[in-house]
Amino acid sequence: MTNTDLKALELLFQRPLEPAFTTRDSGKTVLELPDSFYTDRYRNDTEEVGNRFSKDVDLKIPIQELSNVPSLEFTKKIGLKNQFSLFNNRHREIASELITLFMSAPNLRQFVSLSVYTKDRVNPVLFQYAYAVAVAHRPDTREVPITNISQIFPSNFVEPSAFRDARQEASVIGESGARVHVDIPQNYTASDREDEQRLAYFREDIGVNSHHWHWHLVYPTTGPTEVVNKDRRGELFYYMHHQILARYNVERFCNNLKKVQPLNNLRVEVPEGYFPKILSSTNNRTYPARETNQKLRDVDRHDGRVEISDVERWRDRVLAAIDQGYVEDVSWARLES
């Protein structure tokens, strides 16, 4: 293990939408890839692009050849520009297989090589998720800091016009300390005439939302046993959500709002509208709005189908298991706490 190995792993959290051979660390560092690591798009120009990005850098980190080149065919079901979601069963299974691949790397240097090779060949968000899970759980990467997801994909957290103003400020004013702050509009997701918008600052808090991503890194639902099998994970899952909801209710009381109402009936209209205006980092498409008084509907997509009745059935099973004090597995065997 060397410091450059750990540095290379840290750099893979930067510039997630750019090829691995481009400069990182504010232009100070570059990863020197073997020719076999270049994708088909750049394979005939390896020397040209390699020389272009290795000029005027402080540090060049050579990447070792892979002892065994893996097949990544299983990841192709999620296109490079598709939206990745852990709530999609197929996506979750693919992520689990990729995590298993990362965890099976025999040593740190081969893990670095495997990560660099994989990065430009799979969906960027899928890569960042599976890669971060592996970094968080491999014994030889415990010293590698995991970059906050809001810094990796900021357009998933901040309204786009703020970036336009920030880029203009950064390009015009040097790093002299004279740059002005760029404000994120408080009411860009709904009108301030809507009472619930008083809590927008909490629901849209970057820290709270990036915590949700980090929770899935620490407690992934699928993957190798050493990653998934955590002591008291169900209890901690309940405790974490209970605490966030308790804090949310306190914030509501401080804003002269009632305690949050449970969503008991999934078939009634949702009175509040919501207009996120944030962008998907992989394809620059905005997330759809929720109109005022909109009803939930069944989801029928090429990669999965979920009906309202499914969600109701899952909810009823959880409540029944709580009342009974046990659950049953697929073979009807009783599992008691």
C-alpha cells in the first residue's frame, strides 16, 4: 500500500462525468492509465489524450494493469445516461453485483486498477454508489475519505441558476477573497403562499438529504455478507427515521404548523404541489413536478412495475408482523425476534 494508491482512490470521487484520464485535484494530479483501460472512443488516441492531460501537473499516478479483466456486461442494463435508483429492483441487483466485484479485488493496488477501469464503463451514479460502498467496507481503504455526494453531484441538490451565478463569479473574480456569496432562493420549489413551504429549508437541507445517501452506503440492502450483515441494522433504521421525524415535528411547531399528518390513504389527493427544478446529473433532465391535488398512480416502466395495491400490501404486512410479533419467510417458516 502506498500513499499514491490512497490518493488515486480519493481522486475517483472527483469529476464523476469526465474520463478517468483527465486532470483532478484542481489540475494538479493525473492518473496514468494503461492503454487497455481506455474506452473504445479514445483507444486510437491514447498517446494524444494522455500527453494532453499530463502536462503541467504536479503528480502523475501510474495505474497498474489488471491481472483479470472483468466482464461488465451485467451493468449494461443501466445506460450511461439513465437515472440510477436503489428503489428499482433491477438497479439494486446490478449494484449488488458491482459491489461484490469491488470487494473481491485481492489487494489495494488491484482495487485501484479495477475501480479506474470500471469508472468509464458504467453508469456514473451506479459507479459512485458501488465504489463508495466498497471503500467504506474494505479493510485496506479505511483511510480514504468518502466525498459528500452533494459535492460529487451538486446539481442533484441545488437549483441550477445558482451554479450559473457561481461560475460567472469564479471566472471573473480571482481567488482574492473578493467574491460575493451566491444565494440559493428559498422558495424556488413552491410558492410562499403555501404554508408547508415554511419547512422547505428543512426538507431541502443539503446535509439531511446527503445523509440519506450516506446511510445507504453504510447499510446497503444487498451485497456481500460482510457488507450487509450488520448488528441491529433494523433497529438503527427505525431509530434514525424516528429521530429525523421527531426533529421535523419540532421544526413544524417552531413555524406555527401542526404535527405532520400520516399518509394513511394512498388513494386520496396530495394537496401540496412541489416543483423541484433540480437536474439529474447524468442527463441534465429536470425531475418532474407534482401538481396541486395530484393523486399517486401505478408505475409501469420497462424496467419495473409497482402498483398502489403493492405498497398497501407491503404496509399491511409490516403492521401485521408488528402485531403478531413474528414474520414468515418465503417458505412460511416463522422468524421471531
